[in-house]
Amino acid sequence: MPRILAIDFGTKRTGIAVTDPLKIIAGPVGTYPTEQVIDVLKAYISQESVETIVIGDPKYPDGNPAQLAGAVAEFARKLAAQFQGIQIALHDERYTSEEAKKIILQAVPSRKKRRDKGLVDKVSAVLILQDYLEHFR
């Protein structure tokens, strides 16, 4: 069964998460330098069937596009051109980074591991995907 993949796009690092084959649970894939993400996705998609790529759509609390929104839109266009036949969807990512930090603070005992910024990106991608799944149930 095809999976759904989610991306927490950043200018330096990008977190990626994916569903299980039944599209019930979201789990982390990893955090990668943004310039390598398309190659990472090519490798992943060559091994696993993916029907949708969900990209976190950055917005301010009032719903207006955040500063990173233009870069995310450009990245979404690149993905659509690269992965024809896979749906590309933007999904509101407001508060995911803050929520990820709270989860990490509660779940990761090591102060050193909590400082890993890549961990926030990875957890944020999971939160985006989980919210997307819940939104369409």
C-alpha cells in the first residue's frame, strides 16, 4: 500500500516523516540538509510506494503566510516537477515546532540530545503528518 510522506522544510535542515503502510501512524524518517532532500526522496520513493507528499505550510498565528512560505511554495513546485504522479499537498504547520520542543523536553532525558536541532525538525515532520492524517479521517 502506498504511504504518505511529510516534510518539515527548513532553509538548512529538513525533517521527513512517513506513515506506516496502513496510513495509521506517522513515524520519523530523518533530518537531512535541505540541499540533499530531493535525492533522499528519490532513493526512498524508489524503494517504497508513496501516494502523497505533505509539506508543512508555514503561517503566522493569524493565518497569514510566514516568511518561509515563498521558499516552501518553490520547493513544492520542484517536488511536483520531480515526482509526477505523486500528489503534493501543503498543510498548516502552525505551532508544530513549539509542540515538538515540548514533546522532546518531556521525552528526551539527555540535555545534550535535546539540543539537537535536527530532532525538532524530525518530530515536527511527524506532527505535521499526524495532523494531516487526523484532518482527513
